[in-house]
Amino acid sequence: MRVLFVIDRIELKYFEFNKLVTNFWIIKSLLERGCEVYISTIDMLKLKSAIAYTSCYKSYIENDNIFYQKDNLEEYKIEDFNLVMFRPDPPVDLDYINATYIMDFVDRSKTLIMNDTTAVRNFNEKLHSVYFNDLMPKNIVTSSFSDILNFLNENEDIILKPLNQCFGGGVMFLHKGDKNTAVIINQMTQNGSKTVMVQKYIDKAVYGDKRVLFLGDKILPYCVQKVPSNNDFKFCEHNDSNIHKAVLSDSEIEKFTPVARKLNSMGIYMAGLDVIDEKIIEINVTSPCYFIKEINNHFNCHVENDITDFIMSKMGLFV
């Protein structure tokens, strides 16, 4: 089986295929099963006479690590690959959107794209969480100064989030009466021209948020708690001390299984919920981190094999 990973440009530039990166583990597991795995970035995607192509590098294992053939940039039709793992990080800017447009020219009967790029393009990780509004903290999505100010006065502590970033980028906490209220709201909305997600702050956020992981229409039995970093109010530093073992409650499994089923039906096969006090604060669909190194250590398992089993099953292959 020939597989293409479309990864983030920074990840390729510094080649951060290390054990903190979800792609490292999945690529390694696929290589160990005899698959050919190539890596690319969104700027390497192209159309020629309405046919989708990519430039890419072949990856390989050496001394239990992953490398790529830097001196051998190859070009293939994207339909030459059985599977495309589309996993560039946000921001979901125009370049990102254009990359999903190129994927529109790939015949889905020949090549499986995971997550489906049309579904990813149509699903904003912050805004479309509101599909499951009954499972979220109180929220509004707006660019209006007065809307946000009224929401702040009603709820006293709020979180403001840009709609297209990741890893806590640009997220702000605001308390009623803060002297910087006007500055923060205007900065976040670019003086009323940029729409943001605004959520009521959940007091239990001081203990971090739980990452609930989906594969298809099922919830994985493993999860982690991401603890706020360096006296921040949010998780923003990926290291062992900030990632703790967590357990899913029966209530969480019952609440979030319908979310997995809904996303799976849309072509979003791999996703991660960020959850505080059984409330969804965000749904990660672009390049969800599975915290594989940490989960393997905490649960004495090999979750990358579960992911690869799922991928192979979607390809109709025996494992």
C-alpha cells in the first residue's frame, strides 16, 4: 500500500518526526507493516491539466527512527496513492483552503483521504463545535463588541478564541471589570471585523482539559489530561509534566459516542475532543494529536497499532 502524508511545513522544515508527533508513530507503524510512505506539504500539491499531483519524499526507518530521502524529491499523481493522510496544522488560511481544493480533483474511488478534505474544509474546529451545543459551555460566535461585552457582564469570566488557530494560539481569558476589556475585545475582533468564539469560562479549567480521542465512530479507551503550563490558564507546552493520565467516565462515553458517529458520517474519521467537566470546548479535526508517547507510557499499550489497524480496515485490508 502506498500512503501520502501531507504534514505541516514547519514539521518538515525541522523534520520533527520525534516521539511527540502523532505522525511519527503512525508512519512508523505503517512502514513496519510494509507500506510505502511518502511525505509532502500543502505547497507541494499541484494541478496539471485538472489532475492532482504532489511532490514528495519517501520515508524510511533507520535505527528505530524515521527519515526521508532529502536528495530525492519525487512527483506522483495523488491518485497513485491508496491513502492520503491530510494532516497540516492550522491556521486554516487561504493556502490551507486551496490545498483542500486541489484534493477535490482526486477520485475518491481510487484514493481514500483521511480526514476527508471537503469535510475538514467545511468544519471549523471552534465554530462547528456548536453542532453539539448541548454538550458545550454557554457560548456565542460574533465579531460584535457589544455582544461580547454583554456576554462578559452576564458570565463574569469568559474565554475568547480565534477561529482558525491551534494549540491555544491567540486564546484570551477575560474577567468582568478588567481594565483591558475594550483593548482585548478590539484586539481579538480586529475592531469588529473578525468573528471569534466566546465561551463561558469553566472553573475546573484550572485542572486542565481532557483529550477524548475518536477513531471512526468509536471512542478510544485511553485519554490524557492536559494541564495548564507555566502559570497560564491553558495548556500550551507539550511536555511530560503537563500531560497526565486520565480516565473516561461512563457518562462521557455515553455523551460523546454520538459525536463520534456524527463526525464519522461526515468523513472525519480521526478527531479529538477537548473536554472540561464533561463539556466540549473544541473539536480537533485538522491534525488531531493523539499523544501517543504519553498514552503508551501511561497505559502500557501501543495505541499507534490501534490507529494503524483502523486505517488498514478502512482500506479493506487484513491486518
